[in-house]
Amino acid sequence: MQDAELLHTIHELVEEEHTLERAHVGTGLSAQERDRLHELEVQLDQCWDLLAQRRARRKAGLDPDAATPRGAEVVEHFLQ
């Protein structure tokens, strides 16, 4: 996935996240909505990680297309 595609995906995920959160201001989310919010957070972490990998590889003179997405079990343990 190219940088522009990653940024577009990130934008779409953030929009969905914000829409979900705005729809429930002052009220709680259902279990299904909480699960979806968690899925969005994981997908965002994965996209940001892949984008960072691509940028680092490019800066190091390496092929950014060789960057690979990491699983949720990896990106969810990164320190923010």
C-alpha cells in the first residue's frame, strides 16, 4: 500500500471513529459499538505503524514497498 493510500485509509478510519463517538455523546456505546471502536483503534495503529515503517525505510535509502503490516498483537503493545 502506498503512502497516499495509507493516509486515505487513516482518514476514513478516523472519520468513522469520530462519527461513532459523536453519535453517543452523553450516552454509552453498546457492546457491538465498543468492539467496533476497538477494531478501528487497532486498524489505525496498524496503518500508522506501516506508514512509519515506509517513511523510515525511505529515509534509510531502502525500498518502502518492502515494509510489511504488523499484526494487532504487535502494534497494540507499542508505547504511545
